[in-house]
Amino acid sequence: NRSGTSLHLVDCESTMKAAILIQRWYRRYIARLEMRQRYTWNIFQSIEYAGEQDQLQLSSFFSFMLDNFTQLNGNERQTMFEQITVPESYSGPHLTFPLTVSHTNALLSAFKEQQPLHGRYMLQLLHQTKKLLKQMPNVIHLSTPYAKEITICGDLHGRLDDLLLIFYKNGLPSAETPYVFNGDFVDRGKKSVEVIILLFAYQLLYPDHMTLNRGNHEDHIMNLRYGFTKEVMQKYKTHGRDILLLVQDVFSLLPIATVIDNKVLIVHGGISDMTDLYLLSSIERHKVKTDCKPTGPSTQEPQYRTYSTGPTTQDLPYRTYYPGPTVQDLLYRTYRTGPTVQDLLPRTYSTGPVVDLLWSDPKSQPGCSPNTFRGGGSYFGPDVTRRLLERHGMTLLIRSHECKQEGYEVCHDGQVITIFSASNYYEEGSNRGAYIKLGRELVPRFFQYQVSRNTRKLTLTQRVNVAEGSAVRAVQEKLFSHRSELMAAFQQYDTSNSGCISVSEWALVVESVVRLDLPWRTLRPRLARLAPDGSIDYQSCFEDMGPGQPIPQVTPNLAETLYRYRTDLEIIFNIMDKDHSGQISIEEFRQTWHLFSAHLGVEVDDRAIDELAKSIDFNKDGSIDFNEFLEAFRVVSALQTNSTLPHLF
Amino acid sequence: MAEDKESAEAIVSEVHKKIRAAFDVFDHEFNKTVDVREIGTIIRSLGCFPNEGELHDVIAEIEEEEPTGYIRFEKFLPTMTKVLMERKFRPIPEDLMLQAFEVLDKQKKGHLELEELTKYMTQEGEPFTQEEMEEMLSAAMDPDKNLIFYKDFVSMMTVDDPR
């Protein structure tokens, strides 16, 4: 029996050892997954914020374009919607004002069946919304109704499915179920139009029970880049422009903050140490059309102080590369010379009372510093939150603006809640969406959900794989679009011409060229192959990449430049193509090119533009499509060898 | 000799950069600190396999005297460098993993029942939380039969783990 006991003891010990080993091994595996998940997140965020930051800086250019684009047709007045007839063949909802529940129900059914709302009704809806919003103050004050809860939702970003899911789980907006939507209704998702139609319709129906805060994406400059403008132009071919102009007014009239029971502050982004609710109540908010600043100090917001610790907007140097940029310089870049569009605009950092509300992010360390990640607003610490809430006798700040894996996150000792309502924002399975319910006691209750194409729940492994794959592809595209510059820099380190450089050198080059703050060494296995001696075969970075879209036959340099700027070029093209027919006339091309040069104070020969325009119309039908537009840059390069156009090199 | 010294320095420099890169992934405020709760993930992602006890020892070494909930990079770097250079907390070879599962599989069935694995993982050794258990089951268990075919599981996990 003794041997039996000792065997038993050994057995227990080995069981325990085996268990510990398995647990240890599995935890390591999970930690790796978490690491991958974390850097995947970083990738998406970096690329997203870098894009937004660029947008803040490209704004001068686009702002100018858009302003002139609306004047290009001279005195053409906005179409009066009364003059628009709705055809017999239209089978969607018909709206009459004031709206009733049957209208909103009709809209819900229609959108579930992919049936759009006619342009006339869209314009009417926007017109009525504008009238309503004009009467509202900058800061909306609500009280929690007796025995009912207010529902607060965060970013939707054009995700109709998430909105419908919220309505399904929580109930349609009504006196029983009041809602606050905290900004960023549009951009990125494919159904921004339907989302705002529903939000505005419910607001008209129940103005006391439906509150909409402005987000940083309720801004026509952001919309140009992030998809809303394009979506409108695609869905409303005839009246798209009018709709966009009216949307611009509506967005600038949205209130910028909501306060519940004088205790809970709701804003889209956050606050700064300069936030003053009294000041905010008094500014003329409709004058802040965009937070994306023109060059120089903002004329749209009241003059703001500068940060004592960092550079002021005036201080930041204006980065110029070469004297007198040419028009071509602006629109395309070679790796050797010539600035990018971004380089030519001043790297200003946006500040202002409204910017801070719409762009700031909380941080865990105390203090308040410029939000350099985003290019606008602040990072605000728990002390800043505490001070503001105390000053106004409040207890809670609810904000959105940042995607969170669980759909919500609490920080600053429970004084700040982030609420985000677009599930699967970065990728299928990337995150949940959530909303808050707040009753009289002002204790928030959280509700999560996730729209899913699959009914089966994905394991962590599968979710990470999907998201990571997507993120890695995005990084590969970045590398591809900087290929020549990267290759040149790699070759500088590759003194022996072996095709290989050290991991260190590789990371250094990539970071300085691509200018994205990513964990390059950690990503390396997904991006580049190792040679047998442990160094990196740098050409392997570009192996998997082929352009996703058909790009016309161009020289390698140009291919990647076009690839990098294709979004910008597409935006420019879309601006020119007013009726969104996919074609621009030679005349429009000519006028727009003149605008570029006027804006930059660059002399361009009329004849040269004409020649350029005619030469890129390959099929000689008098109009230019997008592919021909892209070809223009190849042609410009070829024409460089002639003397008529300004030289690039 | 000078070359050896140079290459030794180069190795250490590489190790430092690796540690820095992993640290940065979790440095959300870009101020060279990370939340102490993420240290485990960082260490494990650098290729080390500490158990929970060993992890706590490391954390005790790098924490501030008055714990703030944050770990500073200046303290993390030397400790982690030592761990990597001394090859502490080595990885577990696949066949050893298999043996561990076989120890738990007392009846030598070639698989484990759901209840069996759950009992061992949540009651023995350094127990799993419910969340950890659920996650492992979702990855390891055949949902139709409620059985864990551990040989396949170990192979799959090892493949999924690029070095």
C-alpha cells in the first residue's frame, strides 16, 4: 500500500506539473494572439488617423476646390425642391411634412428592402431639418424623464445594420425611448445616406426625444475623403450637388454638446483644459463649417490661445522643399525630388473650442497636450476631466470618437465613458458596438451587440487572423506605394549589392519612408523574407503586391505614385465630374487646371493646358474618363522632355 | 577580439531594439510606460514562457517601490535583456506538450472529455479563469462530440506559431 500511496503522490505531482505546463503554453499562445490583435489595431488606427491628419492639412486645397467647384457654373441657383417632380415609376416612400410615424415606418421598411428615398424628399427633409436646427442652442439640455431611460449611442459611420439592430434591441425612438446620437453618423460605411435620413426623420418627428450631436465627420472636407460625398453623388446623380450643399449647412447647425440633468456632459471627442461651456454656448456654431483649417490661423472660430508647452499654429514652420512648386509637383511626386501635396501645406495643428470638443481623446496620464496623433484637439488627462466636471457641477463625461473592442470603455476613475456603436469597424469580428442607457439615478448601463455575417461565433484565433490579414494587406499596400523610395534607400545600405540588409536597417528605412508609427520588427515576418543568414531580402517586401485596381500601362515609378494618390486623384476627378457621369469635359478639365495654378500663384501657359487636355483624350470623344485622367500623369512625364511645360527635375 | 566585442554589442543592441518594439506596441500614450497588466503579454510575445509565478517575480523586480500600476521602460529594459540573453523561460517543445496531455489522459483514450479538461485546467496548477477556459475550448474542442483531440490541437497550435 505504501507503494500505492507514493505512486498516487507521484501521480498527483505529475498531473499538477502537466497542468501547469499546458496552462503556461496556452497562455503564451494567447499572449501572442493578443499582441497580434494589439498591433493589428495599431495599424488600423495609425492608417486611419494618418489619413485624417492629412485631411486636416490637405483641406486648404480641397476647400478651395470645393468653393470654386460650386461657383464654376456661374449663377446657377440651387434647385428648388418644389420644382422637382417625382416620377410615377418611383416606388419608395413619399414624405409630407410634418412627418408622422407612418413616414418613419415607411423609411425603415424601404431601407430594409434597399429601396432609396427620392432626391426631392431628401432635399425637403434636409430643408426641414435645417429649419429645426436653427432654433436650437449650441448646447442642448435634457432631463431624464420619470421612470424612463435615455439611450446614448456613439459613432455609426454609415452602418445601417448597426442602427437597425439598436432600434430592434432597444426600441424605436419615441417619447418612451428617447435617444442621443453622439456624432460621426457618416463616412466609411456604405449607408451613410440611409443613416442620416433616419436620424433626421426621427428628429423631426420627435424633436424633444431625439438629440443629435455633431461629430468630426459631420464636416464636408472629411466627407470628401471618407466616402460620404461619393456615396451621395452615386445615389443621387441629378441632385447630389444640391444635397451636399444643404447637408453642409445642416452639419454646421448640429449642436456641439448635450447635457443631461446638468450632470452628464455628452460631446463627440472630448475636452481640453480650455473648454468653457459658457463660451461654447455663445459662439456662432454655424460659422464653423469645417475644422479642417485653411492656411494660417482659423478665421472660423474665435481666436484661441496657444499651448505654452508646444508650438503654436503660427510657430510651426511652413515646410517647403523647393521654390515655386509647379502644378505637376502638386499632383504627383517622384522619389528624388518634388514635394508631395501634404508637404506643401503648412503642418498646422488645429486648436479651437469646437475642434477640442470634436477631436480630443482622453489619456491616462495627467495634463493636457496637443493631440498630435490626430492633428487636432487635445489629449486630456483625468485632472482636466475632474476640473471641468467640478467647475460645472457635473459627474460624468460621455464621449465617442474612438473605436473600442467592447464597444465601450470607462476611464478617468469612472468619470469618462467612451461609447462606440459601429461593430466590426475595422474588420469582421474586430469589435463590438454598444449603447448606454441612463435613468434618473444617472448610473449608466451598457448594452453590447455585434452585427455578424456568420451565425457561428468566431474564435479569438479566427478573429485575429481575419483582422490581421486585412491590416497586413493595408501595410503591404503602403510599402508598395513607396516602392522606389524604399528601394533606393535599401540599396544605399546594401553596399555589397547582395539584395540583403540587416533587420535594423530595414526597420529604419521603412519607418522613415512610410512615416507610420508601427511595430515594424514585430510585423517583419508578415512583410519580408529572411535570407539564410538572418538578414532581410528586401525585395521580398513587394512580392505579394499587385495593384488591386487596373492601372494603365505606366512606368513603375508612376504606378506607385498613382496607387498612393489614387484616392486624392479620384476626389479631384469627382469634383470635376459634376454630374457624376464618369466623364469630365475638356472644358471642365481646362477650367480646373486653371484653378490649381491660380490657387498656387503659378504661371501656366494656356496653350500648354490645352495641349495637355487634348492629348489625354485618347478616344477623341471630347471627354475624359478617370483612366485617361490618370494617364495624364504619364503624359506629363513624357512631355517633360519638351520645353513647354515646367520641369520637374 | 575587437570584432567579438563589436558583435557582442551588436547582439545586445538588437535585443534592445526587439524589446523596445514589443514595449511600444502597448505604450498607448507614447510616454515610455505600459500598464503592468500588459507585461505578461509583452514578455510572452518576446518568445518567453514564464508561468504565472515566474511572471510575478519579474514584475516585482521592475515595479516602482510605490506601485503606480505602470511599468517604465528604463526598468523593463535591463531585466528583459537579461531574461532574453540568459534564455530564461524557454519555449516548450511540441512532444513535451503532447506528453503533458497524455499524463492527463489517464485512460489513454487519445482524447480528453470536456469535463476532464475543464476540471484539470480550472482546478489544478495555476487555474484558468472561466474566460480562458472558454477560449481554449472554442479552439480545442470538437463541438459535435464535446471531445478534445489533443494531438491535433497541439499540432495546430505549433503550426500557428511562426518563429
